[in-house]
Amino acid sequence: MWKFIVRRLLITMPQVVLLSILVFIMAQFMPGDALSGLIDPNIDPAAIEEQRQKLGLNDPWYKQYTDWVTSAIQGDLGQSFRFKMPVTELIGQRLVNTFWLGLATLIFTYIIAIPLGITSGRYNDTLRDQMITGYTYIGFATPLFIFALVMLWVFGYSLGWFPTGGSVEPGLEPGSFPYIMSKMNHIILPALAMALITTVNTVQYLRSEIIDTKQKDFVITARAKGASESRVYRRHIFRNSLLPVAAYFGFEITGLIGGTIFIETIFSYPGMGLLFMESVLQRDYSVVTSVVLLFGIASILGALLSDIILSLVDPRIRIK
């Protein structure tokens, strides 16, 4: 098992290096730079050019990349031109919000998906199964940003049940009970909006696993021995069907990364996704490259986590 993990880690390292190169090169192809479009037109162009030279923006891309990677390894991701603060500190503030949003989304996803998937798989080809399957088809066909906008309009603006922006009510003391409740209240609607769409994959996957497991020989044998139907489902079918779903957990993390960009932008939730969009619009490239790199690393680690869990579930896939 440890050999498998070590080998997967060795494969992951070149992926991270290649990702960093691609992210940096794509940032170089973006029009302008951090000093373009945000400078007072009355400032002497020579002074702007001098500042650009001082910041190394005129250096060859490979030298800029080398300097950027060297600083990143040391924990220095540069300075944000828009927020006037270190990128590391800025990302640290936003990362906490995105973490809690992602955690809440995962909790909602499995709370919804597991009962629906079990019900649909156990009672397949019945009215209950058709209703659940219809919900998943609608979820597959509905874009996340459209569904999020509808949720925001209905439950935020029309009914007023949830806040329509931000991550906490201003003026509350951090760590106090009202502060914690306000944070939870601001998370529920965006997390639920994302979970109701992302959950359809898990529902369909679990349904298929249960239907397939019901036809396995060990299930037929258990029924032939006189085991009750509830025992067959509880001890044999559900247990074996949930293991592959656990292996899908890492890919759920990867899917959340793309979803948070839309969700945080729509709900004005101050996390990594909203920071990314704001930085792109403001050409704050030091933040853009850092956020994209972190998102990419999280995706790679999510795939690695899925491989590890799957190797525990099915030892046959381990690399020898």
C-alpha cells in the first residue's frame, strides 16, 4: 500500500511542475499587466516604465517564472496590486471562507445523495425511482449559475430567508455565538444551491452500484440461505455499494473548485472563487496565478485521494 502511495506521489510532482509552467505562461498571454489600465493618465509614462522595469515585468518569461517559483517555495507569492497586501495573507483570509463553503456543500451533497441513491437503487423501475431519476436528469441539464441565480432570487430577494451577499453580518465580534450563527446563515444558501446540482452525479452512481450489486452471486446466495430482505440490503448490498462512492469523494473536491467560482461570484461570497474573478478583471496577475495554481494543486490532490481510497476498496488496482 505504501509503495502505491509513494509512486502516486512521484507521479504527482511532475504534474504540479507542469501545471505551474502552464499557469504562468497563460498569465503572460493575458493582455496588459498589473500597471495597465489602473494608472492615472496624468502620470509620466517614463515613470510607469521605470516601475515596470523595477518589478521585473519586462524580463523574459523564463526569468520571471524562475523568480516566481523560487519565491513561492519560500512562501512568498508576491504583492497584490489591487488589495495592497501580500498575496499569501490575502489568500489565507479568503481560503477559510471557501473551505467552510466547500465543507458545507459536501455535507449537503451526501445528506441528499445517499438516501436518494439508496431509495432509487432499491426500488428501481418504480414511481419513486422515476421521480428521483427525473430530478437527476433536470440537475444534469440545468447550468449551475442559472440554478444559483434562481435560488438567490427566490430565497434571498423574494422570500428574504437568507442573506444575499457577504459571509457574515458586519459589526459582530469574531468568535461570538451571533458571529458563528451569522456565518452559518450566510453559507447555507450558496452551499445548498451548489449541492442540489452536484449531488446528481452521486445519486446516479450509487443507484447504478446498488442495481448492479443486487445481481451479484453473494447476494443471491444470502437470499437462498434465508436471510431477510432488510439484512441482505443492510449487510451485503448497501455496504458494498457505498465503498465505490467513497472513492468518488476526491473527484467531488475537484468539482467543487469550479463550482465555487460561479457560486461565490453570484452570492458575492468573499472566497477564493470571487477573489479569482476580481483579480482577472483588475489584471492582478500575482493573485490570478497563485489562485489558479492552488486550484490546480487541489484538483491533483483530489484525484490522488480518490486513487488512494479506491486502492483501499479494490486492492487489484494498486501499482505493483
